Amino acid sequence: MIVVHHLENSRSQRVLWLLEELGLAYEVKRYERNKQTMLAPPELKAIHPLGKSPVITEDGVTVAETGAIVEYLISRHGGGRLIPPEGSTERLRYVYWLHYAEGSAMTPLLLKLVFSTMPQRAPALMRPLVRGVSRQAEQGFIDPQIKLHADYWESELAKSDWFAGAAFTAADVMMSFPLEAAASRAGAAPGPHVAAFLERIHARPAYRRALERGGPYAYA
């Protein structure tokens, strides 16, 4: 049995969605964030040394990192589904977007989260100074980087409905989180093609079933 160690409002929602798309049986073990720090609880360190989600376990095997989990599930359980044919242009695009999602897209979004919350975490006397530094970092670097990536997504989705081409693949599952996070938390209003992509994935029955299994998800 596949067990998903699932953290609320996190990247692990994509793993639940992929499992639903593949029609696989799985168990969800839920973890709640620390209300003060919003970090994962220490119990996750018993599953993986970094103590982060997502992590899956199956038959004594532990797999961490969303991209690695997606590759594992597609390779072991996909049966050729949700991945373009080997040697095709779509396959190359699939591999690119699968790794771009965490390797490039999430970096400015994570920086936005860190710098936007810095003032409220600072001591009261330091908040005006920290607020000024945070604002400068956001306006001078982070926000332009988010716009650069958002414009890139928009231009690519103008070419086809899905990131790897005409067919929905696991690369779209991977790309869902940065697009959702940018639209809902980073203040990046989605362009028409990104908005249409989000509408398409949110309407998928497997996506909706995953929300039911995973519980509250702030990015949908």
C-alpha cells in the first residue's frame, strides 16, 4: 500500500492528485503545521531526515521530493499513462517542465513568502526597518522575477492547453502548485491562458477527489 505523508497546504497535494489520476489505492497520513512557525511538525523526521512533505512509503521504500515521487509513480505504476512517448518532442518538454516546476518556478515564490512575512516576525522596534528592507527586496528583485516567470507560463500555454503539448501529463500536475501559489499568494494576477489552465485542472474529477482526501488546501 502506498502511504502519502501529507502536510496541509503543501506541495504534497499534487501527489494525492496524481494518485487519483492513476486510480491507485493509497493511504493518507496527515500532519499539521506549527501554528506559530507554519513549519512541518517534528514527527515527519521519523519518516525522512529533512522532516518535510511530501514523502511516500511503499513496500519498505521511502521516496521524498515531489518530482522524484512523480517519476517513481509514473515509472512503477503509470503503465505509459500521463507521460509522452519516448523520443518525442513532447517527452522532452515533459521532462523540462517536470523539473522546472521546483528547480526554477518555486524560487521567487518562496522568496516572496519569506520577505513578505519578515516584518511581522521581527521585534516591534525593528519592524519599520525590516519592512523597508523587505519592500525593497520585493519590488527590486522578487516581484520582477515572478512576473518574468508568469509571462513565460502565459506564453507557453498560449501554444497548447497543457505544458508538454496537446495531452494532459504529470508535468501539468507538477506545474499546478507554482501557478496556484502565484495566483493566490504572490499577487500575480494570472493571464487568460494561465487562468484557463487553472480552471481546467480544478474541474478535473481526480483533482476534486484529491481535495476531499487531503483536506483544506488554500491554493485551489
